[in-house]
Amino acid sequence: MRIDVVTIFPGYLAPLRESLLGRAADAGLIEVALHDLRSWTHDVHQTVDDAPYGGGPGMVMRPQVWGEALDAVIASDSRPPRLVVPAPAGRSFTQATARAYATEQRLVFACGRYEGIDQRVVDHYSRQFPVDEVSIGDYVLVGGEAAVLVIVEAVARLLPGVLGNPRSAAEDSFSDGLLEGPAYTRPEVWRGQAVPEVLRSGNHGAIARWRRDRALERTAKRRPDLLAALPEDRLDAADQAF
Ligand SMILES: Nc1cc(-c2ccc3ccn(Cc4ccccc4)c3c2)n[nH]1
């Protein structure tokens, strides 16, 4: 997978080259290219923003600069892109979105700042490529860069070979629609708290049941919306207690 990120703060995306993603990049599983939006300005001040039509606070990012940048970046690789534009008003980015993005050959991220990017940029490219405006949560950031770090990590971990332990991607939170239950490791007792007996019983059936019950209990308490959204056939008779 090739990932391009256009931003006025390329340094912010440096972590994409570290650790998990660094190894994936070294293994050729993911190719990450960072592009400074200001490279496509032509004035001495490298202006990327202007006052909003209709008035109001803050500034809006200029369409001309974004158009030149995205034309150049998209043309720099033959793989057809999905354009991803983080935005507070975007559709929610979920594990399902991450799974869908993991099947893409190429993702091009447009990181806005200020009050966002002139809408005509999204409208223009939506006529040629799939374009998603995505929100990573119901809170307001200052720009799209942090969202790109989140999205790229959630997607990259699903690519074969990126995670050391592939089982965890398939069986982690949200994969079965439930939250992860509690996890334990040695020592058996820590500060007077013992590991639940069943986990040391060696009874794999009882362990699986206990883990499912803890996941259902936690989901019912913390995210009843996820439980309500579960298809009927995903809950068996033993689950009905939640
Ligand atoms: N989930 C999520 C995404 C963002 C986000 C993404 C990109 C940008 C570009 C500029 N801003 C600042 C902004 C604040 C308010 C209104 C509009 C823009 C952004 C915020 N916030 N929260």
C-alpha cells in the first residue's frame, strides 16, 4: 500500500516512520510519502489560507494551492487513490472503515488546518476518485495530522505481515462487535489482587465463556450502542443475560 500525506506540518507525521509502521515500511508493506503543501505556493509568504467568504472567525485553506498539490501528488504514482480528508464534520471513522481502507492500493491524505479546506477541493476530486471526509471522534482538533496518524495506524495493523501476532488484529476489540474484556499476566497476585481463577484453570471452554461474558458485560456498561447494533445472530442463548 502506498500512502501520501499532504500537510503544512510534515514533521508532525514523522512518527509514521517509527516502530510498527517503520518496520512495515522497511518490509515494503507500506510506502509512506510526506508532502509539504507550501511547496505548491508561489508567493514569498507561501500563503495557504485566506479569509472566509461570508465572514466569520478564522481562515480557510485556498483551493488553488490544494489543487496544484493534489494534482501533482496523485500523478506521482500510477495506483488509483482514495482521497481521505479528516474533518470534524466527516463520517465517523470506525473499525469497518479501517478494514475497507486496508484493501486499498493507495490512500492520499489531505491534512487541513485553520477552519478547513475550501469545499470545492473535495467537490472537484469527488468527480474523479473516491473521496472521504472522515472524523475520528466527537471532539475538535486543530488540524488533520493527528487524525492521519490514528487512521494510518488503525489501517496498517490490518495489513498482513505488519503485526507480529496476526491473531490479535482478527480477534481484537470491535472485530466481533464487542469491547475487549480484561487481560492479565504474571504475577498471579499483585498488590493483593489475584488473577481470576478460571484463567488459570486450563479449562479452555470455561475460559472462552468467561472472556465472552466479561466482553459482553463491559460492552453493555460502556457502549450499549454497540450491543444494540449487534446482529441478532451474533448473540447466542448464553449471551442473553446481557
Ligand atoms: N475528529 C476530528 C477531526 C478534526 C479536524 C480535522 C481536520 C481539520 C482541519 C482544521 N481543523 C480545525 C477545525 C476546527 C473546527 C471546525 C473546522 C476545522 C480540523 C479538525 N477535529 N476532530
